[in-house]
Amino acid sequence: MKKTTWLVATAAFFLPHALLADSVTRADSHAPIGVMADHFHKKGEWMFSYRFMSMAMQGNLDGNDSIDADTIVTTIPNRFFGVPGQPPTLRVVPLDMDMDMHMLGMMYAPTDKVTLMLMGNYLRKDMRHVTYMGGAGTTVLGNFTTSTSGWGDTTVSALLSFHDSEAHKWHGIVGVSLPTGSTDETDAILTPMNMMPTVRLPYTMQLGSGSYDPIIGLSYSGFGSGLGWGTQWRSTFRLSDNDEDYRLGDEHRVTGWLSYLIADSLSASMRVEFLKRDNIDGIDPNIVAPVQTADPDRQGANRMDAGIGLNWAGQGDLQGFRVALEYSLPLYQDLDGPQMETDAQLILGVQKSF
């Protein structure tokens, strides 16, 4: 993956300080860094966080079977066939995509039972495509890359503590995703007719949902001698169309993790997550192109990922600081394809509570 060397180097700098423990903060009192809204705070506590996530995608799947670009452009129907200039099959295929996300978070507990959370993110997406000539055959015309960047949607949540003991913690998650991300990003593309118009980009390259989306979930963490474990369910529901006449598919995530304390200030973790994402309901009339990413019915996915991570908690004078790293790979993908498959994901996070 690109742009990850400095992440590993940063983590390698901080993690050895785990051996310098004075007062004790258990490293695995937080879930692996890839789990959001995983813990709550005591009354009056604040926490600020920064996460950097880098995700790479390459190649295409139809269901859980690989499908190459030549097969896509000769066998997969173009849903826009009949619109002037639209060929009968897809003629543009995405080859790979990189997405970087900078996530800024803030948590505050007005009471022991309620923790408020605000999270915003800044994204950059780059997708490389191949365009095939004319309306049939496998003659390649050329390659092009589309890029978007900007602020994504913002989430506001309340974490409601149900049970809080040394061994077990339960809390609910209630929130909403605010439509602060753009849904009208544009860029130049290479068409099968060898033209380079600037058009509205397909759904995958947009920065937000364009709608107010409720979020609900439930999170559990358990702790024993040298071990920690937990599970979380979190769903985002798309209840109304945005201004572009569509709504993204609902998303449901269920994850579970196990951690091992190497020292009080350092833990290693393993995690498995299942993601179910539905197809888009409706269609943006300005997104018309012979490419799979422009088809609302080719966005759904079922995916299972496995990740490993490290979690460091500052001790003594560094009390309240945390640095964590997680790297994950897909175990299984079943996509409403053809659709790009996920290759890997890396997350580095820094947190400070007081």
C-alpha cells in the first residue's frame, strides 16, 4: 500500500515507550483503533483523537469470482444503453483505487452515563480506469485517473452507558450522520469515443451521502487477567433521498476482537468485522456513463475482514496519550458486481484524554 511507511515508523517510535510505565493505564481499555465509538468516559472527561486511514482496492469481483476487464466490456450490459452515445456493454473499467481519510474526533462526558462524540473526516480518492474503443471488442483506447478530495460527512453521537464495571462494559450508540460531504464532484474522463469531457463522477467517487442518516448500535467490552475482548454492532440507515434523487444503501457492521496485554501499557489485538452494504435506491440523472460505478445496482457488498493491531497507552507523565495501529485484509467478499475488491486497509490513531 502507498503512504504507509511513515505510519509504521511513527508507531515504532511510540510503542517501545510502553516499557517506561509508572502509573498504570491498561492499554486494551480501548478497542482496536479501527472500531469507532468503542468506549465511554467519566463525567467531565474530554478526549481528542486523530486517525489516518489508507485503503487500497485493485481488481474486480462479480459475486465472489474475479472478473477481468476484457470480460467486463464484452459481457456486462450497460444499464444506460439507449441513451444517445451509450454502448450496449460497459466500456470503461476501474482498475485500482486508493483512498486516504483523515478523521478528527472529540468526546465529552457531561455525566457518567452519557458521552457525546463528534467526528469529521477529510478524504482523498484516486481511481484509475481503462477505456475501450467504440461499442464492441477489446481494443484499449487508453487510461485515465479521476480524483476527488474534501470534507466528508460529519457524525454526531451519544454513547449511553448501560453497565460499567472492571470486568464488563456495555453501552448503546445513538447518532446521526450530517450531510457535510459533497455529492456533485466532477472530473475529466476518457470516453469510448476518444473525448475528454468533464462530468459528474460516479457514486464511489463522491464525498458524502447527501442525506441525514440515523446511526444506532450496541458495544460491549470485557476484561480479564492479561486478556480483553469485545464486540460491537453499528448500523447506518438511509431514510430519505438526497437532492440528487437517490439514497445510499444502508450499512451494517458487526465486529469482534480479542486483545492480549504484552505489558500494562502495550497490547496486541486480533479483530474480525463483517460489513453488509445495500445497493443505492434511486439514481442521479447526472451520472450516466458506461462504467460499473455509475450503476446504482452494482454498489452492494458483503465483506468479512480480519485485522491485527497494537495499542499503546501512555504512563506517568504521558498519561492520557494513546497511539494505536491496525492492519486488515479481506477474508471474504461477495459483491453485486462487477465491483472493485478491497485489498487492504491500514489505520493509525493518536488520542489524548484529560
